[in-house]
Amino acid sequence: MIFIQEIFPFLIIKTLLRNLIEISVFDFIFLIACITATNFLAAFLNVYFSLLMLVMYIFFTWWYIRSIDKAFCVSLQVFIWMIVLDHISEIVAHIFKYTGGYLLIFTVLGILSIVFLNIFLNRTTFKPTFEREDLNKITAFLLLVIYLYIILGEGWQNQFRLIFSNLVVLLVVIGSVFALYMEYLKNVRTKYEVQQKNTQIKNDTRYMTEIETHYNELRRFRHDYQNMMLSINEYLKTHDLDGLQQYYSKNIEPVTKRVSDEQYNLGDLSQIKVKSIKSILFSKLSHAQSAGIKVHFDLKEQLEKVSVNELDLDIALGIILDNATEAVIGHKNAEIMSAIFVENNSTVFLVQNTVFEELPPLWKLKAEGYSTKGKDRGIGLSNLGKIVNRNDNMILETRVLESTFLQRLTIKGEF
């Protein structure tokens, strides 16, 4: 019976870590250690055996997530839930006077817990811990106090009234913690929405600024064009072909070359109907173009929407394009090529730039704090990795092909 009670925490923790199916060598060693401890120490240690198993499972959880605070939180949540299942099984067996039915009820409840937890985790982005370490420390401390109170208070007496009262206390505490957690999520969501709106306003403002800049450039070109036509007309009226040829070579030919070199290959941006994405692409590519970089953008069909959080996608694209611009700016024949296309019901954002220097290994480029441009500048690719990791349908591929650095951001799902 004790072995069954100890195997369920293993399965539930593996479920919370989202790797229930992947059984490693470490998992086998840990299970053997649990079985050995159960056979030789359970009867000897009595109530303290549960504390020993808790320590073992905290180590097991830490092995995977490498955070002692989060390991405490996850393990204590699971062990307190196991106490809840234990008490429910005791009460049900007592009420229905089902002699020897405790083990069956406990096993059924444990299996149902794993099944429903898997369904819940597959349909949500729920995490059993917080991002903030101070909240994890506080939560771990409170859970530890509750767990010790129940374990040391009950011992092995299993008195029905004590079990029932503790179950009520546990359910009230679990309900309170769940309510606080939902309130925390609500506050985080509100803060995130405000951040998203501020980013959208910033992108729209930047987009309008770029539009105004190009409009002013068009006005200046129109003014220069009128002056050139007047000058040509004067040469033609006086039949001064030699002077016209000299004027063309000196004034018109350089302007023609400059216009040809600065031609805007961003017409396909009009195909993007998602304003935030259009804004970030237009802003970053226009900035690169104004810095003397040859820029190309290609999109053959309209982009109506994307199946991922727009703010995360905007930040990711901004990092990719900033890195591409920084890598080639100041070099002769600098070039950035970008495109959006659909492949296997997924939206693919492709950005590639020419490489002018030898690059370190890709794993080193993605390390936080590392940069080829100097100290304390290497946060882009590290942040990009975090954004990709928190979006299940976002995949980033990074390659170096001869003299080209390529990044391919795939958003799974039809756009």
C-alpha cells in the first residue's frame, strides 16, 4: 500500500513537468531508491518516512528544473494533494463501510488525478510555480507549514474525525490558494494587455513617423524633378545639346543612380493586414535602408492574422531584424533579405543577412550576455529564445550558410 502511495507522486510530478512519457535512466534509479526505502525504512521511521520521501522528491524535482524554490513548491503541492486523496479515500471507505476498499479507492482517485491533470495541462499554459522567486519562496514556506502540521498532527493514528477536519482545512486552503493564484493571473494578464497596447501605440507612432519621412522625401524629389525639367527645357529651347549633355552627366545621371540605389523594395508590406506586424517590419526595414543597406521583402499573398500572441511576435521580429541590421551596417554590399510565406499550414517569417566576419558557435551566440559587438549587449538572442520557449506553436531555426546568417521563425497553424 505504501509503495502505491509513493509511486503516484512520481507520476504526478512527471505530469506537471510535462514529460510523463519520457522515462530516463535517472527516473529508473530514483524509483529503485523509492522502492528500497519503502521496503526497509517505512516501518522503522513511521511518520518520519513521509518526510524522507518528501526530501527525495524535492531532489527529484530539482534535478529537472534546477531551482530549489520551485522544486519545493511542486513537490509540496503534489504531497499535499496526495494527503487529500488519502483522506477522501479514508472517508469514502468509512462511510460505505467498504472493508479493505481504501487501496482501490486511492488508486482510482490517483489515476483520475493524472488523467485530468494531463487534459488540463494540454489545454492550458498552467505552471505550478511563479516566475518571481520571492513568490515561490513564500508559497513553499506556507505549503511546508501546512504539510508538517498535518503529518506531525496525524501521525499514523488515522482517526476519522481528525482526518475529516484536516480534509476540510486542506480544501479551504487549496481553494484560497487557487483564488489567490487566479487573482495573480488576472493582474499579470492586465499588466500584459497594458504593455501590449503601449507597444502597439509605439509601433503605430513609429510607422506614422516613417510614412511622414517618406512623404517629405517624395515632396523634395518632386521639387527637384520640376527644377530639372525646367533646366532641360531651357537647354532645348536654345538648342544647346553640348550643354545639355554636360548638364545630364553632371546633375541628372548621379540623381538617377542614387534613386536606383535607394529604390524601396518594400511594396509587398501592403499585403500585411496585421497592423503591429506591418509597423515593426516597415520601421526596421526602412531604418536599415536609410543606413545604406540593400533591403528586400517578399510576400505573395495577404497576411490576415497570425495564430500567436502579436506582442511576442512583434518583439521576436524586432530582435531578429535589429540583429541583422547590426551585423551588416557599415559594410559594403550589405544586404538583408526577408520574406513571409505559408508552408504546411504554418506562417514562416524568414530573415537573412550577409556575414562579413567569422561567427562563434550558435550556442554561444544565444547565451545571455554574449555579443560580437561588445560587452553587455548580448541580450537579443537570449530574450528571443525565451519568447519562443513560452509559445508552444513558435519554432525558431538559426543557420549559418557560407556567407549568410539565416533565421526562420515558424508559427504553426493556419493564418
